Amino acid sequence: MAGDILAKVPPNFDMEVAQLKYPVLWEESMNTVLCQELIRFNNLLSLIRSSLENIKKAVKGLVVMSSELEVLATALYFNKLPVLWKARSYPSLKPLASYIADLQDRLNFFKDWMENKPPCIFWLSGFFFTQAFLTGSSQNFARKYTIPIDDVVFDFEMKGSNQTEPPLDGVYTTGLFIEGARWNQEAQLLDESLPKVLFDHAPVIHFVPFRKSDVPNYGHYKCPVYKTSDRRGVLATTGHSSNFVCFIHIPSDKTEDHWVERGVAMLTQLDD
């Protein structure tokens, strides 16, 4: 199993190439966001690679089977995410096989971004630190129009998946799931779930930056977004939660209480 996972783990990102292609620029905060994400993934990949190499050596009797390696071996055997990896990993409740597949998808997303150009539609679920990505988008808007970043907030527009050009301001995002409700594409409103369908794919969402005083007023549900279905996290010293991401305003013709009673929320990933 360790050998199989090792074969799927790609080499670390070349940070020198990334920093030359995406240098720190005043007008483009996404360059910094990308490089920080690559560093986090490199740290995770290095840990996964070294721990799996050690467990292979321990099985052969070349190194001592420490308690840490024994816990890792048990997790591999039962298809669970090892505790050793969780310390450097993004939040995930997936079993090990699904976690590795998800990790590969994330790495491919950033590899394509690094080698080619920033995507037109960002895969929001792929980010290690989602809040930094949203802050980077706010920062670009604030610097472009020379307004205080504390005065910048997001409004949201639900779009189709046929976007071919990035927006003038803000970012297009995809990858979210709606739990407890669904997006009605015809009515362009939040609607009741279909029978026996617990999760629904959210549409492409345009995060539109506004001055606080200019945000449009319309009927909406203030939907919380979480990284996992745990719906709880730890507050870091930066003031960000390890699980809660933000609120997204979804157009609705019903009151907020209606959706709150149904526990409607958005998730960046499912548990399977």
C-alpha cells in the first residue's frame, strides 16, 4: 500500500520556477497566493513521502518500527487518513483512497496554473487556505480602485459553467456542494432538495467585490460555507477558522429561517 501511494505522489513543485514566473506584484495578489499554496503542498508531499519510505524500511527491518510508524501502518491498513499527515494537511474527512485521489486533483489544478496561466474559473475546493485566496481577490480590487480593503465586501452572482474569460473584477469559482437544498437553474433561486438527493452541485459563483455602501439589496439566504461536513473548526491566531470559510448570499424567495431550519450550508468537499 505504501508503495502504491508513493507511485501516485508527484515530486515537489519547483518553487524557484514558480517565483520567477509569478513574482510578488503590487497589482496581482494571486501570485503570492499561488506561491504560498505551493509551499504548503510541498510540505505535505515531503511528509507523505518520507513517512511512507520509513514504513517500507520498517517492514523490511531496516529501521525501528516506532509507535508513530505503527500508528501510520494501522491507518494504511484500515484505509484511514494517518494522524501524522493531518498536522500538515488541509481538513478532510475522506478515507485514505479518496484522500489521495483528491490530493492528486488539487496538485493537478495548481500544476496547470503554475505551468500555463491563472484559470478562468478557480476551483475553490482545491485551496489549502481558502480565506487567503478570497483576501487576494479583495486586495486586487482595493488596489485597483485605491480604496481601503476593510471597505471591500463580496456580493455573489450565480453563473453558468460556460465562462471563457475571467471577470473584470472578482473571481469565478466552482467546486462547492449545497447540503439540504439545491440551486434551481431555471428559476435562478435556492429551492428544496429533490427526493433522496442530499447534496447538489452549486453553480459557478462570481465573487463580486463591492464597497460596503454599494452592495445591492435583494432577497437572499446567507449561506455558510465549510471545508468539511464537520461544520466546526478551531479559531487560529489569524482570526480564521480551520473549517468555516465565509457566507455566500444565494438568491431566495423564502425567508432565512426557512433554510436555517433545514440546516442548509455549502461544503467544499464531501466525505466519500
